[in-house]
Amino acid sequence: MSTTLPKTAEVVIIGGGIVGAATAQALARTGVKPLVLEKGAFGGAVSGASLACISTHMMDLDELPLLAWTRARWAELDAEIGGFEYNRCGQLRFIAREHDIAVAEGWIAAERAAGLTPELLDPTAVRAVEPALTGPILAASWSALDAVVNPFLAVRALLADAQRHGATVRAHTPVTAVCTEGHRVTGVTTTGGHVDTPLVVLAAGPWAARLAAPLGVVLPMLPRKAQCLATVRVPPVIRRVVGACESTGGVEAGYTQIQQAREGQVLFNTVLAGGTVQSPGSSPAPDGARSAGSTRVSDGEAAHDSSLTGAANSVVPPSIVPPVDLAFVRDSVETLLWLFPGLADIQVLRSWVRYEAVTPDSRFVAGPAGPDGLWIAAGDNGTGFVRSPAIGRLITDGILGRTPPFDAALYRADRFTATAAA
Amino acid sequence: MNSSTLSFAGKASTGHSHAPSKDPGVEPFSCDVCVVGAGAAGLSAAHAAAACGTSVVVLDAFPRPGGQYYMQPPAAPLASAKAMRQVTDGAALIAEAERAGARILPGREVWGVFPGGGQPERGTSAAAPSDAGGFTLHADGDGGAVRVTARAIVVATGAHDRVVPFPGWTLPGVMPPGAGQRLAKLSGTPPGRRTLIAGSGAFLLPVASSILKAGGEIAAIFEADNRVLAAAGIVARNPSIWGELARLARPLFRAEFEVHRGAVVVAALGDDRVRAARLAPLDTSGTPDLAQTFEIDDIDALLVGYGFRPHVELTDALGCTHDFDEAAGGWICRAAPDTFATTVAGVFAAGETTGIAGSRPALLSGRIAGLAAAESLGFGDTSGERRYLVERRRRPAAFAAALATHFTPPAGLAAAITNDTVMCRCEDVTAGEVRAALADGADDAFGAKLWSRAGMGLCQGRVCGFGLARLIAAERGIDPEEVGFNTPRLPLRPVKLSTMQAALKE
């Protein structure tokens, strides 16, 4: 594979996570040849560290048309491209508190009204669906058509398909600035040189706000810390995605997701309440705390943020991803064993942290913003995998001047300022 | 301030206790200095620190203290004076450390280390000393789970074999030299009837010696480096090593085996077990010439390794600075020469963790670190003795460093790695799969890991990391240093959920 940087590109996509990969794939399939620039390893920052649930359940009700479309799109991508372990295993949301039963019933009624098919199960019915879930839950909602994909392979498969259709991809190529002339995008500057382009898609997740700020585009996004544990491989024991009932909503709500990877690792993911990084100074581990002055290049986790010249007041994740919180480990092990007591003797192998990009209304920003030629595709809110094909479609339709199959207004970049003015 | 989704778990667990049938029982310890690793450096550090009056706890992963050099066999089937000497010297070191008051806890591997002596609070993330000072170490293993709170830590975790995969390296009978020696030393059984030893490094000779003593036969030693005269020059300038070298080389003079130079193993051959090895001469760029291979048959054991890599997971998890030095083993922990203090307050490192140098420099660096750790906690002024020790360490350390530059792994080893060669044994990933990930756009160890699972398994890249770095560097035409590495993450070793739960309980 060539590693030199092209001098020009029809479109530059900044960010090689699942959103950038899905956008590249959608664009390339229409004949547009994008260049994907990733600051580290593809899918190495947020996407690869997530649990990649393809779900429509207990999400944003206004987004149900998009969610239904995108969930179906994932099944199509599996048929067309495959190679990313698509598994329509269904999702359980367990209920541990009495008042959450009514909350779940509310979600179920609204989703059924929109044509989806979730249902409420009593503990006996839950055990028929997930035999190892023997913990003292009160009930669980069940969304049978939800699925999971392998997050690493999904990024890889979409990028590979994009490359087969004319896209070019470069890892370890951090973009330091988007260049403009007048009110038009003209190119990007990277640590490996300059690329001329009239179109830039900013799919840089929690790093997007800092790249957009110098262009006068304020993206109200905060990085939020999510943490995961993985056990060693064990024989199949957990069949479904097992989540907690989302009763409070909002960016500060914690959530829990448990599943078993195809290779056998039991995975546990949680966002703790109050996990949002509030200011640049409050990052959990100061940059370089791990190996100050070290020349040691870590496993893609030492990002290249110091080279990014963003607005001083934008909030970005720490450039070196810190270890997980001990309290997270304690609480998540407790929760896991409360639900699945039979896992007590399984060994934990690894833990990790990722930063999600959280917006005030928990929706993506997907659309044009600022100078002509700039498109934003960021704001995963911790559930970016399911939406990525739809976000890729929105951006592709926008660039080509077509009408997307769902309401683009929900994702407009200026919606926060418009609301404030109203 | 628990999250809404997690708080009920704690509440409910009081009423419903299906969970962990047996409490693994975490035994708590508290001490001034916790030494991790009971080899030459660790034992020496423990003895020195304890003799200064500090309370010392020593954790070691293996069932018996001693490490690789002073390895203590389960019984005592000692076959020779040399073996006897290492075992008895080791036993004496252990006894001295214990007499000075050090508490040695073998059979426990550290899986977590955290700042402070208390229990987790929200936001405790980076493992750097908190205002309260000190550390908590969690360890587990056949010895039982322990929690050690300590005011200072000495990391003396040693090293492991530096391995580059080749076709057939997963056949029974093929192992790294360190593992082969461990087998011979611990069980008194050679790795096979007739063993071929190959690779690079001064260590190959003592491995042959251990195997002969255990009753095995050596087919030959193949040393990749072929600068005989330069190596001889280094030895000639260091009379202190002559005695040991003469002992190690005695079998050579007795014609018990031969040492050949300038060729490397490019394949292990055999069906149920290794029966032969294919070798190739190295060209001037350090690449095996696959057009000129030859075979050594009538073997049933093959030991191949290219020196050692320091265990730096613990110092990395603690936030210490590391430097890259290929000859000294790759990534090594930075330590001050007069104290062996790392860049993190309260953390000292000694022995191979700070660069591969062998047992003699390790004994001295351990002692320096032990004294400095005690002094840092207010147990006297040890600067005079440390100055003397630094001076005594200078020559053997310089000798080891000079020799090491001759035994850096040949640059072109990856050329022998065929696509069907398994790179990552834990996840069963072949070189072809790694190359395919690179072809799709991955360009470093982390990217290749995400797309191929190489290094994602049980050993977390400890075994395959070096070979993977070599393969990726060769494919991409870059230095192995640029390829990256696996960041250590909690737990540093796999640990049961129930043990974690018990260990982190308030």
C-alpha cells in the first residue's frame, strides 16, 4: 500500500472511525472518490473501543424513521459486503426498579406505534431468551431485531469497500487545519503535507469541535468517558445484548451494556453518571501523565492533539487515554455478577476507556456548516454505530444535492443556535 | 455518586446472594517497601531495604523465589557444581533477605497497582502517587490473593524471551531458550534427547550448559552474529568474566557440541514434533538467504530466541518514562544511575527492567534501589554505600552493554515468515492475516491488532509483540520502534471477576 499523501482529493473525510468509514463507503458507491485521513489507527479511538450495538430500542423517538432505516441498512451491508460478524441477536434491557417497568412500557408503546416490535418480558420469559441471566431482575424489555457487529471489522469492511470503489485511506495522518479562502473550503493541512480539496467532511468524533472552531463553527459537543472490561474467551454463555433500562435520558444518564463477542470474550461497557469532561483542565489524566517525556509510541492511544491548533475554549479528550476508574471496575464487576452470578470464576483480561462526543439533544450533527464545502458528521452520543450508515447517507445526499430518505432537519448544525434565538 | 444504572446492583446484592459462591479471601499486607520480583535484583533490593529497617514485602509470580538465574528447584536433584552454586547462592540470597525481615510471597502476580493506600474513589485513574502518597498493589496466583499497601515500590520484574516466529515454531519441542533452561533447571529434564540451540545472545551458552547437566545432548549452537573477533575483544578486555566463560565453554573444548555463526533457523520441520531444523545464512543486511538453506536433522528439541525483553508493564502502568534501546532489550524503564529511581516518585526499578544486563549488574542495581528506597522513606543516609555500588557496577554493566550490541536480532528475520506462519498463538492469527490487515490500510501494531486480533489474546502481545513489530516494520519499511506496542491496561494479568470484586471491596 502506498503511503504518500495525494495532493488533491474530491472529498477529504477527517476521521477513520465508523462514521468516516460509512460516509466514505456511501460516497464511493456513488462514484465520488473520497480521501479518508485518520490521526491514529482506523477505528482505534472511539469506534473500536465501543460495543457496536445496532439498536432502535430506547433511543430518540423523533429519530425512529432514521433508526429503522439504518438498522435495515446494516442487514443490507452484511449481505452486500459482509465480513463484520453481523449478528441479529436481539437486545434485552433489564429492569431492577419497580418504577422502571412503567418507563419501559412507555418506550415499548411508542416504538410499537411507530411499527417496531419491542415487548416486555417477565423474569421467566427473560430466562428463556437469556438462560444465564439468573440475577434478581424484575423484568426486561426485549427488542428481537436488534443486532451487534464487530466494531473493528465493520470499520475495516466499510473502508475496504470504499477503497474498492475508488476511495483512498491513510492512517496516522492527523489533520491540523481545514483551509479556506473567502468563504470556501480549499484544502486541509496535515502533519504529512497539504491536500487540495473543495469538500471536507469532519467525522472526527469528540475531536471535531476543535477542528471546526477556527472556521467559526461552534459545535456544542462534550467528550464523555465510557469504560469497558473484557474477559478472556469463554464458551458461549451470553446470547444477547443485555442493557439497562434507560429511565432518565439526557447526556448525564449512565448506561450499561453487556454482551459476548463471537470470539468468546464477555464485554461490559458503562458510562458513569457525571462522566462528561467539563473543561479542558479537568481531563481525568493530564496529558503525559502516563509516560511524560517518553518517546514510546503507544498503541495508537497517544493522539497527536498537540499539533491541533483549535480554539482555546473547546473541550477535547485528553491526548493520552487514561486507565479506567477503579470505581468503574468495582461497580461494573458488581453489576455483572449481580446479573450473571455464574461468571464469578471467569478471568478479566483487559479494560479500556473511550471518549464519546455528546451533544445537548443527544443527536448527531450531520450537515453543512460554516464555509462552503464543510460538512459535519459527528456527535455519536455513545450510540454512533447504529446511525453511521444513515449519517453517511445524509452527507452523501447533501453533497450530491439529493433528498435523503429521512428528516435531515433533526441533524442540522445550526439547530442549537436556532433554538436559542427562538 | 453512583450512576443510576449501577447503584441498584450494590443494593440488591444484600438481599440476593447467588453471587460468588466462595469468597476468594484477599489477604491484606502493609509495608514500607514492596519489591515486585524475587530474582537477583529483587532479592538484593529486599535485603538492602530490610537491613535499613524498612518493612519489606516481596511479590513473585513463580512458586519459588530465585528468578531465572537463581532458580530454586522443587526438590534438590543437583547434577553439578555449577548448578549447585547458582542454587545455593540463590538460597543464601533468599535466606539473607528473610533474615533481614523481608516477607517473601511467591506464587502471586501483580494484576493491578494504584496510587494511595485506600479504596477506589471516583476519578482515581492515572496510576501516579496521590497526595496521600504510597501505592496499593493487587496480586493473585497459586499463592492466594493479596493486597499490599506500600510507601515505595521496587520493580524488578525481569525479562522474557525475545521471539521471532518462523514456520513450524508452534510444533511440540520448539521453545524459546529461557523456557528450555527453565525446564532443565526446574525438572532436571532436558527439553529433548538432542537439542539444537539457535538465535542470538550470550545467554545461549548457559542454556546449553543447563541442558547438558540435565543429561541432554546438544546438536549444535547457531549464533546469528558472526563478528567473532569483536566479541572476543570485548571478552578479552573484561577479565572478570573469564572464569565464568571458561566454565560455560568447557563442553566446547570437550567437543560436546560446536558453535556455528552467521546462520538462523528459518523453519522447524516435523509432523507430531520437531525432527529437523532448516537454517539459512544471513546476508550483510541481516536477512536470511533463503536460496542457500541447509538442514540439521536428528533433533527432537529446538530452542530459538534473540535475547530478552524487559517486563515493563508494571512500570508503564505506574506512569514511569521508558526509552527504546534495541540492544538492551527494546523498551526499558528509565532509572537514575545513583538511586535507580524511576521518573515517578516512590517507584524504583532494578535489574533487567532497566535494560538487559545479566545477574551481576542486577544484584548491584537491586541493592542500590533497595537502599535508595529506604533512604527516600527516611531510613538513614545510604549515599556513601550507593556511590561504592555504582562504581562496582560500572564494569560489569559496560561489559554487558558492549556484548549486547553484538547480539541485537538480525534486521531481516521477518523475510522467513511465510503467510501460513502463526504470529499470535493466543488468537491463532497467521502472518498472512496480519499482512492482509496492512494491505487494507492498517499501518502499525495497534491497527493490525484491531483488524487481525494479533496480540489481543491471553498474553496481550507479551509473546508475539516483538515478532509482530518485526513483521510490520519489514512490510512497511520502517523501524520496529515506530510500530508501537500494546499499552498495559488493568488487569496486568488475567484475574477472576470474583477476586477483583473481593479485592476492590470497601
